[in-house]
Amino acid sequence: MSLRTRFIAVAGLVCTIAVSSALAGPSHLATKPGKNGLIAFKRYSDAQRSTGAVYTIAPDGTSTQQVTKPAQGVIDDQPDWSPDGSLITFFRCPPDASCEVFTVKPDGSAETQVTPGTGACPPVATNCEDGADPTFLPDGTHIVYTRATGEVKHFAAGDQIQHSDIVVRDLDGSNPRILVRSRDYQGDFLGAIFSPDGTRFVYERSNSPVTKPAFGHALFVARADGRGQRQITPWSLGAGDSADWSPNGRLILFRSHEDGRQQSQIYVVHPDGSGLHALTHFKQGTTVLSYSFSPDGKWIVFAKSGRAGQPDIFVMKPSGTGIRPVTRTAVWDSAPDWGPAG
């Protein structure tokens, strides 16, 4: 089980740790707009949502294929395509161990663990290392992910893991570099993803009861070396859930009210915090989950309540119009990422 589900993870003040110059500037290859390929997503196989696998599907709803085959009780989550479409990264959460980052080919072959496993994590974890929310950098040879480490401290409102980091590793798992680290027991970082030109990244901070505002969620943008962090959404909006960049790097896609206190909607904002506006206006009680832009920038894929009451995968235009379903199942489908044509 992930430390993120076992504990209340928070985000507070941060310190920046210098990284190699290879990550400090625009030396990354830009991910240019391209042709649309398959959509990767997570599907739960049971009503209890205890087992989940990565699947792919064509945008027209045909050609569904299961990519990963986790054991019973294991959840594979948040798939992300490599820039050339040759690999998918995801994280795997066993019920009694830390989550780890993997890569796999779209046909299910060559499954490889990227992060070092720490084995079983007891109900009150001590010095576990938990990796989640992986995404590829535009150069296709590095992965950025969020890491929870350290001991657990008990607060009146819940337990808190000690550290939350944004980490970059080479694709083979070597050379880990911390870009940003939370102060002790102050916060959690979620869903880091680099801009198409590789010069900056967006991530979510999620506050605990000891960080003001308590239980707040907001998006921040930082330079590629982790410096220059800037808040781009107000705490009142509760922004988060694995933001995504438009292929031209001009917009950041996210959803509001991740904490569920109000109805979630899908929004966009410019990287400098301007131009904030909602794309959707779903009625109260609609489940809204994560999303991504299509490689050509002309569509958005996302998950929301479907025909059977469980979330399905949908697509819409960047204006929020033209919504149509891609999946129509009685099981939970979510966490879609639209890959490039192979």
C-alpha cells in the first residue's frame, strides 16, 4: 500500500537541492506536437478496486489491450507514455509493500523496475521509500517521480510521513537527483511533469493540518533545477491530480477541488498563473478524475462518471465541448494518458 494512501501526505515550505547541469537548462529535446496514438489508462478489475492494471485503447474505443498483469491485490496506476511511444511508465502498489516505479513496452513486454524496492512496509512505517506519479522527461531518457521517505509522526488530525521529494532518475534507475524536498512533516509533492521544452516542471503541493492553509491543494511551477518555485493556482481552488502541459507548452491542465469538498471541474491556466478558467461545468455529484492533452493538442482525454456509475474514459475538445465516451464499462477506468502514434 502506498504511503500516500496510508498517511495524510502534506506539502509545505520547501528547500531546493542543486542538481546536475544536465537538468538545469533547455538542453532537453522538446516534445513537439505530433500525431495521436493509443490512450493508456488504469482499469480496476473488481468492485473493491483492489487490483488494477494498465490498458491501452484506440481513441475511437476499439482495440482494448491489457498491458500489465499485476498479481491479485496489486494496483498499477498513472501510466505515462515516453515521447517516442516506445515505453509506458507507471507505478505499482502492492497491499503490504512500498510503491515502485516501472517501465513497460506497450505490448506488455520488457517490464522493468526503475526505483529500488524497500520491501514490506509495516502498518506504522519506518524508513520506507515510496515512489509514485512517474512521468518521462522530454528527452525520453529520464523519469521524474514523487518519493515519500522517512519516519511517521503522529498528529491529532492524522499521521504524517517525514519527507516528500521530487526526484529525477535515469531510465535505467541510476543517478537519482532530488529537485525539491519538503521540510520535515510539512508536505507532500504530487504529479510532477516537465514542460515540453524541458525548462520547467509543474507539481502539486498538498497541505496537512500543520501547514497553512490546512489541507490546501495548489499547483506550483519551478525551473528544471527545482529553483524559482512559483504558485500558479489559489489555495481556494484545491487544484491538483496530475497536471498536464499542452504540447505547445502554453497551458497547464488540471482539475479543481481534488479534496472533494466541492464539485471538481477541469481547468487550464498559463504557466505564469494567468488565464485561469474552467473548461467544464459538470453537475454536482459527477466524479471527475485525471486527464491529458492529445499529442496534436486538439483533444483532451479525461475520466468522469460513466454510464454504469463508475468512471469511464472520455474525450473532449480543448474548449470543453464535443464530449464523447471512449470506454463504456461497468468497471472503474481512469488515469488516461494519450500517447503518440508509433
